Amino acid sequence: MAGDLRAGESGREGGTSVKCPRCLNSNAEASLFCRGCGYLLLPNEEVECENHSGTVAVGVCVMCGKPVCGDCSVTREGKMYCDDVAHSQMAADFTKLATLANEFEADIIVKNLSLNGVTARQFAAKHYAQFFSFANASPVSVFVNGKSTEEAKRLLKDMDLEEFLTY
């Protein structure tokens, strides 16, 4: 079923990217949803809202990847969030710095940043989204206080971890 793909994930390896018409973020060619703003990229595919069985989702929460319909989605600064207020609040106070393959890698970056005085948090979508079968393989994001973003980027570059930066 097409609804088994996570936000921004592709069912194909090595495909070309497609720009989201709303936020212009690059996404894998077969992505159902934009990683940048959460909106549906393939309008012919139907994914069910996680909160309302039988209702088609209009997008996914950019924090947790939970599919949401128009009734339970919250849009803030052009990005879609689920009904968990903490998700939109974290996005308001923190900046997404990096996306990593697993919690172990994210934890290493969070600890290194913290040792250098930068407040950082990791966020794993698998702890929130239940619907998608890829939830256990979902990436983990590292967020830093918005005021510390440039310092955190510099530190990651100094640690030769620039490849994980999310721009």
C-alpha cells in the first residue's frame, strides 16, 4: 500500500529528487509527503489520517511523520503539524540541525553539542507515529535552540560531521 511510506521517503533507491511546489524543498522522487513542509506531494495517493479512520490525510506532521487530515492538522509558518502542541512549539523554539539514521548517532551529536554549551535535543518519529510500517527505521532529528544554530553548525563542521547538517 502506498500509505506505508514515511514522509519524504522513497520506495526506490537512488531516484531523482522533486521540489515541493509549496516550500521548494527537495524530496525523493517517489515521496508521498514533503519533508520540509509536510504537504502531500502525490495527490493521487490516499493515506488515511492516523486520528480519523476513513478520512484522507492532507499531509504529515513535520516533526513526527503522523498523517493528519484537515481537521486535526495545525499549520504554522507554512509547515504542517499534528495535534500535539509540543511539536509545533518545539519547532517554534528550536531549529532542526541534523537528520541521522538512528538514535545512537543523534545521541552522540547531542552530547557533543551539550559539552560545548549548545542546548540540543533529539527527536525520533518512531516514538510518535504508529501508522507507518517504516516507523522503526525512521530517521532521528537533532534540534538546537534557535539562537545557537550557527554555533552548532560550526561545531559539527569542526567535528567533521557536516554531512548530517539539514539546510
